Amino acid sequence: MSRSPEQTVRAVWQRIFNEHDLAAADELVAEHYVQHTPGVPGGREGFKRTFARYLAQSPDLRVEPRSVVEIGDLVVIRGRVFMSTPPPGHVSPIEVVDVFRVADGMLQEHWELP
């Protein structure tokens, strides 16, 4: 199945972030995924470990996309993250802006904007 970059990012937000289906990362996140957030591990397995930690902290975690823009292989998505137990220094919902580079229907890189 061929997905556009926007469809890939929306699938990650729905299947992994909202449905908590970590196995979906095997088809949506590249093995050598690059995470540009300091202190957050890269790679598909690092992505899974990080998200599993968020789910353990807040099993009711869900996201709500507000706007999505696709520019070539980049997708900028703005949304809200709802968590009963947000990370220290944050209050739910957390407003986020993420930039993903997508190739071959898989997340390749991620940057988050403050």
C-alpha cells in the first residue's frame, strides 16, 4: 500500500498515539528513524520504548490533530496531547508542533518545535 507523507503521519497519530498499537511502528517507522529531540533515543526500537514509557505514565494518552501541512516529504502537524499524568512542567492538554520527514510510507526523521 502506498501512503502519502500526510497519510503516514496521520496513521502514526491514530494507530500508535490514539489506539496505542505499538506493533504498528513496524510498518510506519523506519528502522533507522532519526529523532532530533535531545535525550530521546532514535531508531524504531527507541521510538517504541519512548512511547511505551509515555503509555505507562499515562495509559489514557490521546492526541488530537488540529492542522496538517505536507511540503514534499515533510509533514508539519499541530495538535494537542491529552494525558492524565503529563511530564513534569506540562499541563494537559499539551500543544505540540511536530515536523516529520517521510519516505517509502515510513517516518524517517522527527523534529519538535517548542
